[in-house]
Amino acid sequence: MFSVTTLETTTNSTLVIEECTDNANCTIYEKCLFSQCVDACTRVNNGDLEFCNSINSYCTLRDHDGTCKCAGYYEGDPYKGCTKKANIPSEDFMSGN
């Protein structure tokens, strides 16, 4: 069942935290992780939450599940940063071919 927790902040504004028991309690762009609705492209790495928002990465969504990837001519860990692939001529890289 879906519930909402509110916390008062030091600036007298209210922070709303959505609690969940499964993905159905979250929006289509979120998943239920540790009883909280979080961005679907979030992953857990050694107990820390990591988000798919590094330079040259993007996220695709399907059924509350996000896949984070490096864009086109980039490689690496999309949660930490994607770098240009080696051995791609500059003219191909710039033109997108």
C-alpha cells in the first residue's frame, strides 16, 4: 500500500517522501528501492545510490526499469562517466558517421 511521509526542513518547507512496497506504487519513471520511489535509472553500488546522469550517458525506461548506457561513440561506466572510444577518426566522430 502507498503511503506518504512528510518531514519538516529547517526552512519550514515540507519534504514529501513517497514510500512503496513495489513498483506499482511509483510513477512509470520510478522504481521501488528500499521502500522509496526513486528514479528508475538509479542503481545500488556497494550500498550507495548512483544515478544515470554522467556526461555522454542516457537512460531508457521500460516497465519501471531503467537502462543506463553510454551514447554513440562513447564507452565506460555510464554512472560515472563515458569517454570517447579509441580508434574513431575525428571526422567520423564529429559527423556522427
